[in-house]
Amino acid sequence: MNLQGKVALVTGGAVRLGRAIALGLAAAGARVAVHYHRSADAARETVAEARRLGAESAAFQADLSDLEEAAALARAVEGRFGRTDIIVHGASPFIRAALADTTPEIWRQVLGVLVDGFFVLARELAPGMVRRGEGAVVVILDRGTFDPWPAFLAHSVGKSALWALARNLAVELAPTVRVNGVVPGPVLAPPGYTEEDRARIAEGTLLGRWGDPQDVVDAVLFLLRADYITGEVLFVDGGERWAHRRRPEDG
Ligand SMILES: NC(=O)c1ccc[n+]([C@@H]2O[C@H](COP(=O)([O-])OP(=O)(O)OC[C@H]3O[C@@H](n4cnc5c(N)ncnc54)[C@H](OP(=O)(O)O)[C@@H]3O)[C@@H](O)[C@H]2O)c1
């Protein structure tokens, strides 16, 4: 896919990794719809930066755990840009809660954003991609997608379900729309991380260090452009998923 002039919706695009992806798409020549939930000021700033990079860009507010708001978001983006060629689904509430602390509200909020919101966006926007003969989707996952992460129960289950949904869409929407996933490792520390936390996590990767948001941006752009890749997942995690094999007994 040639990204020049394509319309890309980036959910969670106002802050942090989502912002980096939105600006990466802008720099690559795409027109960028920056979705946000609470980060209105940051969304305005991201849109301004995308415009400085020469991209057409606008911000759109929605709580993606609300099906009506997700559908309204899709309509608003289509209304503003006339089409949507790309979805990058990065929005993802990051709530630490094991079973006992996972209230039904937390469960609904996390699964709502990760799965229901994405389902509605795909349902609203994929038909246009199919009609126009081209489309690409990337979902942002993490290691909880593949390995149980009981301290983040809803998050881990939600990411797994999101990847299941993405794979189903890769099959159903082929050959017109490609659907892939990116699994970032530690690239951007959550607020409150200490130097010790950072060092421990770096040690848990094969490469012994944190990555950079740009590493993830590069992977997303690669998968959007890669016309012969669909239903695939790309780890950008410094080998974090294999680091447990680096024990002395494994030689
Ligand atoms: N940071 C990392 O190193 C890392 C590692 C692995 C995977 N990831 C993945 O990368 C993505 C971005 O992570 P991050 O750490 O950069 O961001 P983050 O700080 O966890 O931000 C959460 C994002 O989700 C959005 N969001 C939360 N609740 C929402 C709701 N109800 N409706 C719609 N949007 C909602 C937020 O929007 P507002 O701010 O506008 O409210 C924000 O954009 C996530 O999918 C995460 O799982 C990140």
C-alpha cells in the first residue's frame, strides 16, 4: 500500500505510542484522524504537529467502550475525510487488576475498548475499504495477548480477544483488506516507573535494553505497506518473549 494521501484512523492517537504512530503516518504522507478519549489538549497538539508535517489531520473524541460512540466516531471520520483506508487500533485502558479487583465495570471498560470498539469500527469502516478495493488494519497488542497476565486480567483477555477478532477479519476481508498485529515490548514506561523498574525490565529482554516508540512506528508502517502479509503478528520487543530461555541450564 502506498500511504500517500490515504486516510488513517489512529485510536488512542493523542498520546504516547499512539501519538508516535499518528505522526509517523503523517510523515509518511497519510491524512490522519486522531482519536482520543480524555486527552483533548494532547489531541489538539498531535493534530497541530501532524499538520506541521504537511498532513491533513483532525481530532475526534469517543469512549470506545460505548458502541454508539464508536459508531459515531466512524461516521465522523468518514464525514470529515470522505473515506477511511487504514485503522490502527492502539486505544487500550491499562488497568492493573487481578480477578478479585476486576469489577464488572473494569471488565466492561477494558473489553469494551479493546474488542467491542474495534468490532464496531471494523464493521462501519471495512465495507468502504472493500468497495474501494484496498484497506489495511493494524491492531496494537502486547505480551498479554499470548501469555496469561493475571495481574492485568481484563487487559490480557481483551488483547487475546482483539487478536482473535483481527485474525478472523484477516480471513473474512481477504483479499482486499489486510489485517495484522504489532506486539510492542517495553518502549515507553508507564508513569511512575523507577530506574530500578526500568533496569529490571531491560534485563528481561534478550537485547538488554528498552526500545523506542519509533521501533513500533516502523513496524506499523511496514505492515501497512507490506502487500503480501496478512493475519500476521510482528513482535517488536527486543526478544522479551524468549528471554526466559536464557537460563544457564538452557546453555
Ligand atoms: N508503552 C509500551 O511500552 C507498550 C508496550 C506494549 C504494548 N503497548 C500498547 O501500545 C498501545 C499504547 O500504549 P501507551 O503505553 O502508549 O498508551 P497508554 O498511556 O496506555 O494510553 C492509553 C490509550 O488508550 C486510550 N483510551 C483509554 N480508555 C479509552 C476509552 N474508554 N475509549 C477510547 N480510548 C481510550 C487513551 O486515550 P486518552 O489518553 O485520550 O484518554 C490512550 O490513548 C496500547 O495498545 C498498549 O497496550 C504499549
